[in-house]
Amino acid sequence: MSDLNLFHGANAGYALELYERYQQDPASVDAHTRAFFETWTPEQDGGLENGSAVAQMAAPVDVDRTVGAARLIRYIRELGHMAARIDPLGGEPPGDPGLKLEIHHVTEDDLRALPASIVRGPLVEGSPSALEAVEKLRQAYSGSIGYETDHIHEFEERAWIREAAEGRRFFQNFDAQRKREILERLTEVETFERYLHQTFLGQKRFSIEGCDMLVPMLDAVIRNAASGGRREVVLGMAHRGRLNVLAHVLGKPYATILQAFHSSSRDEGAAPSGKGTGGWTGDVKYHLGARRAYKESGIEQMPLTLAPNPSHLEFVDPVVVGSARAAQERRDQRGAPTQDPKASLGILIHGDAAFPGQGIVAETLNLSGLPGYQTGGTVHIIVNNQIGFTTEPREARSTLYASDLAKGFEIPIVHVNADDPEACIAMARMAYAYVEQFGKDFLIDLVGYRRWGHNEGDEPAFTQPRMYERITQHPSVRELWARTLAEQGVVAADEAEGLVQAVQQRLDQARRTPQANGTPDAKAAEVPPQRAAVPATAVPAERLLELNEALLVRPEGFSANPKLDRLLQRRRAVMAGDGGVDWGHAEALAFASILADGTPIRFTGQDVQRGTFSHRHLVLHEPETGRRYVPLQALPAAKASFDIHNSPLSEAAVLGFEYGYSTHAPNVLVLWEAQFGDFANSAQVIIDQFIVSGPAKWQQRPGLVLLLPHGYEGQGPEHSNGRMERFLQLAAGDNIRVANCTTAAQYFHLLRRQAALLQSDPRPLIVMTPKSLLRHPRAASAPADLATGSFQPVLDDADARAQAERVTRLILCTGKVHVDLMVAEERAAATHVAACRVEELHPFPEGEVRALLTAYPNVREVVWLQEEPRNMGAWHYVAPRLQALLNPGVPLRYAGRPEFASPAEGSLRQHTAEQARLLRDALGGGVDRHEIAEEIDDQLKMTGVQHAG
């Protein structure tokens, strides 16, 4: 900038606003403008001689007045939301002194003397002076909508929203017909709620009354998504308003919803009386999901899904985003999947207390810009009824708005009064348009109220008497809108009442149907399919050699880390018989063979590309350039995609995302690995409420795989235990599979079995994966073990089996402790002992264990050995099952750590002593743990090693 003429006339306000920004932060203006301002000030310009060219063109501007006006305009645009009338109950907005004229030393006369062009933008047109333009600006930014965009770094995005707000772009097309349609929809929403309230007095339904406009807003977003070419829309929400959304957005018949109110709480969604349930429990009516084919005139049929959700409010957020991502990807070719971000749209409906209160929200928002998780934008709507059960905002959050969390992720925020239907619809249109334009999230804070208590059996006036006095006297949005349309001559007053009666008649008719009065539909309680036959998982040796060789090929000009490449190239020799196939090698071959079979794979988790223990290396990096290469994506034999992503440092949102992806793409082998199994409990809600109970509640049976590194190696309480006991406690019927493999071949066959069962018998698979066994010779397998056989739920002791009649003690165990047992000094002398492994704990391999017991006819005692404490691990799960299989007089003993509050010892010395003790105890040595501790101390002293504890 160098032309002084720009500082006069119509552009004076803009130039002086730039100068003010320059004074506050020189970096906020471009380089040319910055260079000019370094040698010029408004005061200097005011002293120009009358004969200058500038003075001849225009009279100098009153600098103070213009700067003040420019500052006021900027405040309105940036902080006008502080004065917006967004509370339907009439609460005063917080305001800001910077929105007042006197703060900027400006009067209305000053604004009247300035041109409207000082404001810039659409509001200039038709404004005789800055005064009128500023008033229009206040109406745009401090009316029934408040815009927050100043936290967005991208100028283009801020300018787009500003132009839309000031130009009222999304307020178009509100003709008489459209206004009437809004009234009809509001009538359905309100009448449905009041009908339920009167018919089923006191029953929970979590009414949407007070934020009724949610349904028409969803209509607008979905309609625009369908007409914009989206092939699918996925919604997620908690229970508030869910029945209304099910009825009016998902098209769930009134009769089906009314049926749930007639059923007792125990019968809701349960199997018909006298029929087997197969573990089916169903769920309450306001947790259920639904799916429909959305169809409107001129719009191709589009799937519309509402995900089921527990009462854990926001935990459905990552599930929906994962489902949306799955709907966007094409996975039928080798390489990475092809993503079309505009193929689907996710819509998340939040609560005003839950959005800032539950950390899963921040975790989910953090996924929005990450390559492995982004979906091209999600529409967020906070149903803000200004109360959380009985907790008021001042007690529920430390921020001004419920939406403030979103600012950290540069998400545009608009606050809108739920009693202004046109504003609500306009913001729904804006939300979709922004997502479509920029491929990023958008948030609407729908500010309303809650007409009843948290549920309809609750009395809110006990805790919020003043608020509910106002609500009781406040007309509904339908009543207000009907009044407005009557004043505009769009509808007559009696016509609005006729619409109410028409909806009531539809509800009465639905209530009279047999479906609404009978027991739940038998189809809803369909018994899950029986276990499928065990598929063949062996891969011919020639095929394995081909796959292995293909994984070792590098593109021309690509050089991996020399040390790593030497280790990987060793796999060629292994396949030729020189050594065994280790864990990472077996996994890579399993993945390669699964891709060759045509099953896509998605694999995520913290550091999974390399592996926490540096054993995987599925993504190679060129040292000099940083270029990446993924051999599984270049596999010539692959018939499906392979995708692998390091996840952010989150368990709950990431696992929720993968659960959503897996339920939406059931033909994909989806794997999630915890950095250590101990950290899986950060995702306990996803595990408890979705993964293990989803089949029983919602008939969702994903083939999701959880890999949880587990094993006691003296690394302390936080790096030893994947909490096996919790999964076994949650196991019931055929809801999940739980495995704890001890060989690479077993892991190979387990992965291939899981992939093969995705269509016929999908179930979540939880695998306690090893750490020290990843490269242990005893865990390695011969290539022939991958080319033959299958996964074995129980592994016998081959040496002991050869002399079965000599065995009097049978040790059963699972996982890494078996290897510790076999290398223990005392094992060689214990020729009367057989040590066998249970590789799959659930479903419990009853038949295989019974056959094992039969094979050792002289067994006088059975020992369950585990390295976990007695109150953890598998003991409490296996004990009753084993006891039921033992012959009378054969006792079942426990060998392991005693009950601990913490999973493991924090001291290596204590760990080593305890590990030695439990192994000797299992073998029958009976050595006291204190004697072992002293022995370990002596060994440590001899080697000069000292350990705390």
C-alpha cells in the first residue's frame, strides 16, 4: 500500500482500521502496508499542504471520529454475539462495553456524517450514512443470531461467514409455502410430545419441547445434503428429543413408538415370551437407533442412519464420525482406500452440559483434521436448554458459552434463538453450506429451554423455581410461529388449530393398531445366528513364499533404514528354513494373505505403524528424504485396500471411531491396538456400552479386533496388564472372543479366522498380545505351521503327551507365563507334570479341555497357573468351568500372585521373586516367596545391579 488517496473518501474507515491493527500488531497487515506505516501516521497526513494532490481531491477526514467508527464496526463484527438476543426466555445477554458508541468516542451524529461505505460489504447498499449501516450491522450480529468466527485463522473462511451473515444469504426462499411447511413440522413435533405426555403420564421420554426447532433444522441439513449429492447421512444424539427424531426424521412409525410405552421397562425391546433370546436384552426406547431410505422429489434415495446410543451421552460422537468415514471410502482395490469426503455427512446433536463436560467431545473434535480420521466436516448442533438435569451453567462449565470448547479447533460457532424458526433454518443451511465449501466442522448452538424436568417424572421447580415460572408462562415456538403467520396472512388462526387436530388423529389411529398394543415385534428380537463352521486358515507354502517376497520388494530409488532393512530381509532366509517366523513376520504374512483373499484391512492405534515394541514396521521411511513406503499397499496379489494410521494419544475416541467404522463396514477387518493393554481402560465406556453389549442391546456385531499388549516383565503396574479379567467378566454367550496366543502361528491363524468369519459369524475379538514373546524363540513358528493346521483353542504339552500315563499333575495356563514355565530350571525335573495352554478363553473351549483331561488318565490334581494377581487374570472365569469338568476327587489348585489392589509390583526385584515363586508353586516346589526374594537379592548383589524397592 502506497497510495495516499486510499486514506480519504469512501475507504477512509478501512485504511484507518488497518492502521489501528498495525499499531497493535505490525504482523497483522501485509508487507507493503507495513512498510508504508513505518514512515507515515494520520497526524502527518493531516499536515499536508493545501496544494497537494490529495488535498485537492477531498477534504481531510476527522481522524479520531473515523478511527472510532472503524473500531466500533470491528467490535460489532467480532463481539456482536455478546449482545445477541438468543435466549427465548428473555435473559439479558452478557454484553460488552466495546459495543457502545461512547467507548469509541463516537456519537450518532458522527456516524451520520460518515459515508456508509466505511462499513463495507452488503450492508452498504441502501444505507444513506454509516449510522444506518451500523444499525443493520447490529441487527445482523446482535439479533437472534450470534456469530463467533474470530478464532478462525483462515481469512477466507471468516470472510465467507461474514458475507453470508451480512448479506442474509441463507434467509432466502422463505415464501408462504415454506413458512407453512415449518408450521406443519412444528405442529407434528409439539403434538407428538404433548400426546405422549397426556397419554403416558410420568413415563420417561426426554421431551424436545423448548428446542422444537431441532427437527426442522435436521430436515434442512438432510435435504440440502441429499440435493447436494451426499450418498448417506449418519446422525448421533443422546436421549433428549430422540423419540421425536426417530418419528419425524427417521420415519419410525408412531405405532411402533407407542408400543414401547405399553411395554413394561423389562420388556422394552426384549424377545417375545417363551422364545429363546440368544443373549438378546434389547434397550429402552430412547436409546435405539434406526435406518431409513430418505427420498424426496428429484432426489435419489439416500440412506439415513441414527446410531444407537447408551446414556453415556457424548460417547456416540466418535462412533458416528467413524461410520461417516467408512461410508466415504472405496476399498475394493489394492493400495490405500480411496476417500470421497462428500459421499457422506455426519450430524452430531450434543447437550449443553455434556458438550463441555465430557472429555470424549474434545477427543472427537481433535480427530476432525487428522488424515486417518477426517471426514470432510461434521455438522454439530448443541441442544442448549440452559440446564443440565438440575445443574445450572455456572456450576457446569468454566466458559461463557457451552460451545466454547469448539474454538480451540477453529470451528465456526453460531448461537441462535430457538424461538426464531427462520433464523434456525438459515443457520442449518449455513452449516451444511460451510461444510460443503470448506470440508470442516460447523457448530450451531441452539439456545432454548426444557419445558419439563430432566425426565417427565421429575419436578424441576424444586431446584429452578424462577426459571420454570418463566417457562410455564412462555408460549411454545409453534404457538409463536402460528401467531406470526396469522399476522402475515399466511394461515388463519383456526387453520393452525386444525393442523394440531390432524396430528392428534394420526396418533389416535396409530394407538388403536394391534402393533401399538401388543408385545414387541418378534423381528426386533431375532436370535443371533449359530456359530459358523471353522474356516480353513492355512496358506499353501508356495503362496506364503510369494507373499513374503513381495513384502520385501522396494520401489526403485527407495532405501529403507539399513539396520531395519537387514532385519526385514532376514525374513527371506526364515522362509527358506533358517530360523522361525516371529510375531511381526507372522502378522505381516497374515495381513498379506487376507488382502489376497479380498478382505480390506484398517489398522490404527498409537504408534502402530512401527509398533510400540519396534517389531512391526509396516510403514518404511527413507532416511534422507523421509519418503514413506507401505509394502502391503503395493502387494501385487492384494484384491482389497490396506490402511494403517498412527492415532492421536487417545483411546476412547479412537476406539469409538473404529467401532463405528467396523459396524458400518462389516466386511473390513478393523484392528485397534493399545500402546500397552493397561491403557485400554481409558476407553472403558466404549468397551462396556458398545463393543461387548452392543450385540445384546442393538444387534450390532462388528468384527473389530482389539490388540492389547499384556504380560508381566517387571515393568510395573502400568505396563503389565491388559485387564483380561474385565473382558472375561463381560463375556456372555457369543458376544465376544477373547484369546491369548503363545506362538506366531497361532496369531497368524487367529487373524485369518477372524477375517474369514466377518460375514458368517462376526464378533469382536480381544487379543492379549505379547511383549517379550515378540522375538522369543519359543514363540516363533516354523513356516510349515502357517501352511498347515488352524487356530487351536487349546495346545497340549507334546513332550508330556508322549508319556501321558506318568502325568499326575496337569498345569493349565494362558499366555506368556507358559514360556516362563517351560524355561524354568525346575521344569526339566518335573516329569510328572504336563503344562498345557488355553489359547482362547472365550468362548470357553469346553470340548477341547475335556479331551485334554481324558488324555491324562492318572492326573491327581489340576493347577491353574497365571502371573496376574488372583483377583485379576482368568482365574475367576476358568475356575468354575474347569471344576465342572474334573472327575470327583481331583482338586483344582491356584498358582499365581495373591490378590493385589495394583496389577503388578513396581520393583524388578519383587517382580522376579514373585514370578519365580508362582512357577515353583505350579510345579509343586512349594518354596516360600521370602526365600526366593533373598536368593534374588544375592544374585543382584553379585552382578552389581541395584533396584529400588
